Amino acid sequence: MKQSIKLKFILSYLVIAILTLVLLNTYGHSTLYNKLVEYEKANLYEEAEIIVKDYVTSISLLETDNVTLRQHFSSLEILTNMRVWIVSSSGTILMDSNLFRPREGENINDYDSSFLSYQSIVGKYPEGLAKESMISVIYPITESLSTSGYVVLMSPASSLKSNATNYIDSILICGLVILFINGILFLHLYFQTVRPLAALTKETREYAKGHFNYPMAKMFVKEQKELANAIRYLSVQLSGMMEYQKNFIANVSHDFRSPLTSIKGYTEAMADGTIPPEMQKKYFNIILFETERLTKLTSNLLELNQLDHKNMVLEKTDFDINEAIKQTSASFEQRCTSKRISLDLIFEEKELFVHGDINRIQQVIQNLLDNAIKFSPNDTVITIQTTQQNHKVFVSVKDNGIGIPKNSIPKIWNRFYKTDLSRGKDKTGTGLGLSITKEIINAHKENINVISTEGVGTEFLFSLPKAR
């Protein structure tokens, strides 16, 4: 059965309360009583030592000073509740401080032969003579290195038990006050922890349902604020992902629908004879063009899917970036010739080696050069330049084309994004080239930046680590 934090708070409090009460009334009471007994034994032993030293230096003195000693010991018992026996070496009680039930003349050994062998003992000892539990101390009286008698001091154990109980009761009262304060603290902790967690749980469920504008309760504890901020951040990311997913599906649908509509329309027209045979070649070329668009779009989507799941494995080697640029640029010779565009390659060094995946980097150069040619007017120059600084190599692709509006620059890395200025000129693009470019550079743990002015041109600049 799942237990809530509230129930655990209550159970924890009850366990603490019960354990406190039980321990105080068992172990606490027993320990305190034993401490009092030891303390009482020490007091009795000191008192017995004083009696022997000051009053009973010799058993023979009892016969001459019997009345005086009895009166003194009786007064001592009345004042301290401490009973005094003067016992001979044979075990006979010579003097008893108790005036009401004196045991004088009785022999202890007749009742309990081992009693006088103890230094101290607790209980109904000597057996047969003691009617209640006593704390007894037996102090020997020595004359000429031999024991001539004993001083036995006894104190009722019941008074110590009563004292121990009184002490424990006082501690229990303090404990109950502490438990009451703890109860208030537990309630405070409950309202500071459990209730905010319940609120966060409800808010998280609302966000999971797509209600991203649901208000979040105010948090007061640092850790709760951090958790709330993390949930808010997660909701923002989730909202962005859902919005991106909608736009992604809409863009893919649009980019697939347009060529598929053309292919379907022209194919049906040729099949039903609407387009005469002598004109079919023209429309076959259109169908081929649209098919190539679909193939390119599908390839780009598959590649982005790999990048999304970090499945792209970079085959890094040391290679000459200048030679890679030359090879890539050569593949655009026909397009540049048709638009009378010149490629100006400026290399700081004849050879400039970098460390990376040459195929992926050539793909980056190809994407950037494709865009530069696509959006540059006829009779212009595109500059590709390499420079080095510290341990980095920088590659620049600069054109004199239509440029990118300032508010569109942050969005050009988004998938399927096309600026309004480029839509009329970009007939074959999918809006995925720059997204792929940025993913490749990020995979190399490098950066790519863009500087553009409308009507002037655009420059893309990315970095690569220099080969060691």
C-alpha cells in the first residue's frame, strides 16, 4: 500500500512520542533509580565511617555509653530515616536506633549467615529481619587488626523509588512540552513541504495535459523554488516542442504536398490525353524536377533525424581544409558559369590542416556555397577565405547577395525556415540546409556565426580545431 508523506509525518511523530514515554518510564526510571542507590550507598558508607571514628571506636564502650549512643542514633534515624545497628563480631545486634521495634539481642546469623559478609546490599536483607526493601551498608569495626563488630546502616529503598518516579515525572512533563512543540514544528514542516509538493504535482499534471498557462503556486523554500523553476522550464521546453512539432508536420506536409500535387496533376493529364504527346517531354522534366525535390527533402529529414538522436558518428582525421574547399568549389563550376559568378579563394597558408570529419565539413561548405550562389545576382563575386588564430582555423563564405533581414537572422537555423526575401528565389530548397550545417558544426563542438545586411550581402564564419 502506498503511503503518503502526510501519513509518514503522523507515524513518525507517534513513534517519537511513544518511544520517548516508554524509554523514560523503563530504561530512564531504572537508570535513575540505580544512580540514586549508588549515591545513597556512598552517603551511608561515609556516615558509617564517621560513626565508627567518632562514636564506636570499641565495642566495649557500648556497655558504659549505651544510653547516650542510643539517644544519638535514635535522633539520627528520626532526622534522616537511617536505621543504625551496632553488631558484635558474632552477629548479635547490640544496639538498634529504632525505638518502636528494636532488634537488640537478636543474632543476624540465625536469619541470614551471609549478610555481614557484604559491603553493601539492596533488598529485604537480612532475610527474616527486614520487612521492606532496604539499602544496607556493613562497615567493620576493627581492633588490633581484627574485626570486633560491625556498624550496619540501612535506608528504605522505597523512598529512592519515589524520588526516581518524581524525577521522571518532571522529565516527562518537559518531554510532553517538547513533544507539543515538535508537533507544531511537524505541522509547520508539513505545510512547508507536503502542500507545495501537492500543488506542484497538480501543476505538472496540468502541463502534461497541454495547459501551459496554468498558474504555478508560490514557493518559499529554496529547494522548492528550484524544483518549481525546473518544472516551469520543462513546461516551456515542452510547449516549444509541441509548437515545433506542429510546425514541423505543417512544413513537411506543405513541402510534400506541393511536388506531389504537381506530379499527380501532370501524370493524370498525360494519362487522359489532356497533354499531347509532343509536349509530354516538358512535363516529364517537371515531374523529374519535383521528384528530385522530394528525394532531397527525404534525405535531409533522415539526416536530421540521425543528428537529433546523436547517432551521427564523426570520422575525424587531419586534412587540408584548403584542398577540401577547392574540391567542393569545383562541383559548383557549372552553376557559377551560368550566372557569371566568380569564386575568389583566399588562403592564408598554402596548406592549412584541421582536425575533423572531412565529408561532413565538405557538406557544410557545400550548403553555404549553395545558398551563396542561389541568392547572389549575376556578375558578382563569392569569397571563401581561411585564416588561423591560436589553435583555431576560421572558414568564411561571403557573398554580395540579397542579404538576410535583421529580425530573421536568429531564425535561419530553424528547420524549414525561409525568409520572405528568399522564398521567390529558393525554388529547390527545403529549408533544412542551414539546420544540418549547424548540427554538423555543433557535433564538432565548434561555432558558426552569420553577419548579414539586406541588399549588401551575407557572410557565414565557422571554426575548426587546428591539427596538432
